[in-house]
Amino acid sequence: MYKTKNKNVCFWCGKPTGEEVVISQSPIVNLPETGHGVYSYDPCPECQKHMDEGVTFMETEKLPVYGDHKPIMGGVYPTGNWMVTSTAEAEKYFHGNTRKYIFLRPLDFEWLIDKLEGVVIDVS
Ligand SMILES: [Zn+2]
């Protein structure tokens, strides 16, 4: 029997979302070894709940990190590492430039983890 559907996996936590996707749709990250794929950068309800608690910092690269990796926007490839802090805490470092989602290159992401140690709400 031919497989016509694939199981969607949340990019942010790696757990199956329960959604089935027609196999002709191309994934944003392919996980052939598991028979799963990531078909969207939309967070699953659990990840969305954490992201809604404050400001989400996402580690990103300029080039693809995974097989068939598609950018979230031009030249921005999320690695899957992210953390959430309160808006007040983020403001200390982003002085008026705080947005709900902030993309950071790996060195900046690492730097911020050190700064925010103990105040991070959630890390994946
Ligand atoms: Zn998730």
C-alpha cells in the first residue's frame, strides 16, 4: 500500500502534532528516518502557550541546518533552540526594540542565555 500521508511534527518541541499532511506537500524540515516531517513553523498548542507567556528568542542560522530546511523568512533558518522571558526582562537588553519574537544568531543567543540565566521561563 502506498503511503499518502505523513505525520506533522512541531518544529519547536519535536513532538507529533497529531495532524496528517498529504505527502505531496513538501516539508520545511524532512525527517526521513522517522517517517515524519515538519510542515510548518506554527507552534503546537503547548509551545504556543509557552511563547505567549512573554518574548520568544529563536536561535537562527543564515544557511539551512537540516535536510530540506526551508527558511522562516529570507535567509533566516531557525535551529529549533528557543527560550521565553518576560517582556520586562527582554526590555533590559533590547531597549524599546522588543517584539514578541526575536531572531538571534547563535553567538547572540548564547550570550543572552548567560545574561538571562534564572529568568528564562521556558527553554526548548
Ligand atoms: Zn511544540
